[in-house]
Amino acid sequence: MSESCNALLVKKNETETSVKVEKIFIDDIKEEELEITTKHSSVNYKDGLATTPNAGFIKKWPHVPGIDIAGIVSKSNSKKFKEGDEVIGTGFGIGAEKYGGYSQKLILPSDWILHRPKNLSLKDAMRFGTAGFTAALAIRRLEENFITPEKGEIIVTGASGGVGTMAVSMLSSLGYDVVASTGKSKAKELLINLGAKRVISREETNLEAKPMGSALWAGAIDQVGGNILKWILSTMNYRGVCASTGLTLSPKFDSFVFPFIIRGASLLGIDSVQCPMTERPKLWERMSNELKPDSLSSMGNDITLEELPNTLNEILNGKITGRTVVNL
């Protein structure tokens, strides 16, 4: 018999959406599926987009957003998990193809789920969430391309957002000199406390790019795209590497070829959604150890399910700093 629970349900007509907490019914689990009792989720820019009429990645309406999930297995049809296991999930089709973490219970394929890392609580795993996982992926790609602390400064754009704050903290813990770029002047103290060597304004990076500007950066993690990404590429050091993770300024940019063929710069795309499950446990293990900020448990804010509609609207309008955990 189907169970009911509270969830943030997004309904859509031709021109608008409604976003409110409602009762939904949970189906029985099928082969290789899990029923998870959700303890925590988190707030990501993509979750905000999921409340808008033009969210093309949503496969079926009405929908429950929440691309991150941490909870306890309440039913299992998989040999890999048993009832009572503490688990986490990010990416794949969570909050897109399937109902997401803004539900007190949900059904997900077991192949999308990991056991909770030993050194992280369920809540701290959601402090990381997709944002922390994306930042860790970007750092790994920089390292794979021989970007080490002695190579020079690393710039992180959109530094006051979820991926940005995580990237600043993780890079600093590894010994990199981090320059944080943000459009929020009030975030300067936060970013310095997270380990940024210095903080610059968005206006200092949203500049008209020359074919090749002054060489400034050994590496970059860019959340914003648009003109800022173009400028960063034109100011990379020889064999500098930029990891592109977001598009909060614009999904479009143009660039010159010169940084690539004269300075040997590289632009790397970072996708945390389809990252193979074979790679995830090792990266989460690293996040729970050397990449774990000392202040992780106190980073960001906690909210309830009922507070989500307003928070999701705020993240779309650039008013959220750091990470927000949703307590279910």
C-alpha cells in the first residue's frame, strides 16, 4: 500500500509554476531500488532552476526538486544496501528524472546511491552536497593537469556561492594561494576566513578581454561563464588550466585562440551529474579527510521544508551565500 509524506511539489502550466509543500504518495520499490527516509538535502542553483517554467532538465511534471539526498534506507531491493544503512546521493537523475531530496521519503535506483563516508555525518555530507563534490572534481582535474601550489595563484570566481566557498576552502587546505572573486562585498570576511589570500570584486574580472592579457593565474575554477570566463582565459599563465563548473553570469562566451596555442592554456569542463559511480567513493573519501574544512559543520545555514520556496527564489536572485542544508 502506498505511503504518504510531505514534499516540496512544483506544478507547472504553460506560463508559470506553483511551489508549495504538499502530501505526495510513495510507490512500492522495484528491483534494484531503495526507499530512503530523507534526513537532509541542500540548496543548489539547479534546484532553484527546477522551480521555473523553463527547466528543460525536468522530465515529468509535477516534480519534487532536490539534487542532493542524505538519509536512511527504509526498504531495499538491492544486495548492496540493507534497511538501516545511512546513505547519500548526488547527481545522476536525482531531482531531475526522479523525485529529489525535498521529500521526506523517496524511491531511487540503488546504482545512484553511496554509503555514507565514515568521517562525515549525514548533515555534513549535505554541507558538501553537489557543490562540494563539484569543487573536489575541479581540483582533481587541476591536479591531473600538473597544477600544484608552487605554480602560482588560483582564481575562484563566484566564490561566495556553494561551489565557490567549497573550492576556496579546499584549495587553501591543500596549500594553494587562492584569489576569490565575488559580486558580494559582504562576503569578503567569510572568504578570507575560508582561506582566500585576497578577495577581488566581480568588476575586476568582468573586463574587456584582450587576445592575450597579462599572465596572472596558474589555474582557475569558474562558476560564472560569460565575459569573465573569456577574461580568465586571456590571463592564464603558460600551461594554465581553467575548470569551468557553472554559468551564473551567462551560458555563452566567446574567446580568442591565442591563449591555447601560444600559452598552452587549457579549458576543462566539470560535470558532477554523470560522474561514474566507480570514481565517486574515492573522491568522497578524500572529501571526508584532507579536503574537509575544519569549519564544515558550521558553514552555511539550516532551513526547514517550509522555508524552501523563499530560499529557492533567493538563490535564483543571487542572494544566497555559501551552503544551505534542508532538514527534512
